[in-house]
Amino acid sequence: MTTKKHVAIIGGGIGGLCLAQGLHKAGVQVTVYERDRTPAARLQGYRVHIDPHGAHALHDCLPPELWRAFLDTTGTSGQDFGFLTEQLDVLALIETPEAADPADDHHSVSRITLRQVLLADLEDVVRFGKTYERYERLPDGRVRLHFADGDTAVADIVVAADGGNSRVRKQYLPHAERVDTGITTVAGKFLLTDETRGLLARRLTDGPNNVIPPQGIGLFCAPHDLDGAAPAEGIGATEQDGALMDNTASYILWAVGAAEGRFPADVADLPGPELQAAVSDMISGWHPDLRTMIERSHPDTVSLLPIRTSIPIEAWPASNITLLGDAIHSMTPMRGIGANTALRDARLLCLALTGDGDELAAIATYEKQMRGYGFAAVRDSLKAAKQFVGGNRLARTGFKTFLRTVQRFPALKSRVFS
């Protein structure tokens, strides 16, 4: 690809910015059009688990100094994954040994901090306050983009990185649907300090966990521990709360999901404190430490997370418009792979757009691979979401028996969870 080509990326999320960094590093003319008015517009968010797919993408697309900045901002929380009962009995603990190369490892990072790293040195690349509306094809094959403020821009290649509600996808692939799963999930943050760590069982602060009660509900929790210590001396409660909101404090992310009908009918209209109270009522018989984690979370961090999923579609003819991340394979958060799949897309598409071969053929190859692993992730994630809130008590009992069995036999556990 020559540097005369202009790539337009619609959307400045994790996947779009990772691609922009890779193209910019390769000398490709690239512009990101982001609807947020400023870089600081997104001041809330949760931790992101970066797996080796995501880590390799960041390593390859970022310049060395930003890769180092990413590593310097990751949390210190363990990655061993626990399967627990609602009474905190350990069903199985899946060990994840630390990799020698950080690009092969797992990392916990603030979504806000990761976006800040990805925005670094792209002042001339990212255009904020640009709400994309539609595109039109020009006679010479290029694409004209139209924005809500009346501006237009012309690009040789357009990449839709504008999330699950992608306007590009709705025009380009109108048959690619995204549907509600019927699962309701409420999430929040429990602040970690010297005092609050002592309120919880060590397993809850050591690493991520999936809590499996008898039926109809599930809880996932994971620590985002910046330094393993309490906030700096002298920081008051108000300042700690602010740090918790913008992800500069250590915390445990928790998410409680339930099948349709378990939450109040008006759950979508409830403010944080009432959502928190609804969750507390649902887990009233659970271990006291789990109730403490929910009830002592800051109400302003508690919010409803809609659980939607894409419907996998058949291949489409490749063109100079393509897609990545949630814009094409939006998935539930139940396996924590959405962001990593978007990063994987960004790395693969960057390689396609910076190669020496035919661009259209390169995009076709990218899309074929992306559809394979992307839609497989969508299916796996939806299956996990249904299991997370499954109402079949017998099936849950069988799964717990299976977990206890693999925990007793390390070789079997290694094969099953490799």
C-alpha cells in the first residue's frame, strides 16, 4: 500500500485507535472520526482484561514507548480464575502462569487509561466532535463521508469501528442484526483500600471469579489492583470516590446477571442506588462477603449493562469499506473477549492495509479470517451468557460436579482449560 492512500476510521474506541496507531506507525495517511467532543469525554468505565491476542495487537501496533506506557499502567491483580459457589466454596481454580514475554501474558487495565495510551501522539490523526451519519460512493471508487455538522470527507478506504450500533454497518450490511439476549446485568465497583480488603475473602481480591449459585443468576467479579496497596495517605473519601469513578483507584469490578423476569420490571429506569438494592435482595442468602462487596460499592458506579449480541452472517463481497470489533461481531461480555477480539481485528487489518499486495484482496483475506474467529467468539460468548444465568438446576449441579472433578485431577484440568 502506498502512503498516498487515505484510510478513514469511524470511531475512536479501543479497536479503532489501535488500528490508527499501527497505520500511523507504518506511515499511512489515516484519520479517525470520533463523535466524542474531547478526549476526556468518557470519564467512566470498567477494567479490561487483555489476553495474549490483545497484548500481541498492542505490542505490534503501538510504538515501543507507548507499549511500555501500557505495561506501566496495568494492574497487578492475579489472573488465576476461580469458580466458586455462592457460599465461596472453591469448585475449581484455573491457574494462569505469568508469561516470560509481556506480549504473551494477561493484563488488567483501566478502559479509560488504555484509551489515553491509544490516543497518545495522535493529535493530528483523531478529529473529535465528528458524528458520522452516512457515506456515498464516488465515481472514482472513493467514499465520501457525511457528518452531522455538515462536514464531509473523502477516503480511499473506510473502516467501521463505531461499535455495536454502527451506522456504517447499518448502511453497508443492513442484514447484519444485533439483538437483545433477554439477560439483565448490573455492574458496579467496590473500592479497595487497606480497610476494605480486610472485609473480603482473599480469593475475591486475588483474581477473577465466576460465582455459580443453584440457578437463574450468576456473578462475575475481578479486581483491578493498581499497586496492591491503599490509596496514598492523605486522600479523603471524596477524593477516593472520584478516583474510583475515573479508574485511578484500585477496585473490584462485579457484575450480576439474571434471566428475564428476575429483576424488577422497571429495572431499566432505576438509578444506581435502587439497582444496587435490587441486587442485594437477590443475593440475600449468599456469603456475607459477597453481600458486603455489593452493598458497600459506591452507588454512582452501579449501572445497568444491556446484554446484546450480533447474529453471525454469511460472507459478503469485499470492498474498500470494512469493519472491525463490535461494529461487526458484537458479543456479550460474559467471556471478556470483546475488546481482545477488536484488538485482534486491528492488528490483522493493519497488516492487510500495509502490505505490498492488492488492497481489495488483502481486505478480503482479513474479512475471511475475522469472520471465522469473530463469529466463533460471538457464539461462544452467547453460550457462556446463557450458562451464566441458566435456570436448569440439574445442569448447574452437573457443571459443579464437573468442576470439582477437574480440580481433583490437575492433568485433566490442564487439558480442559488449556
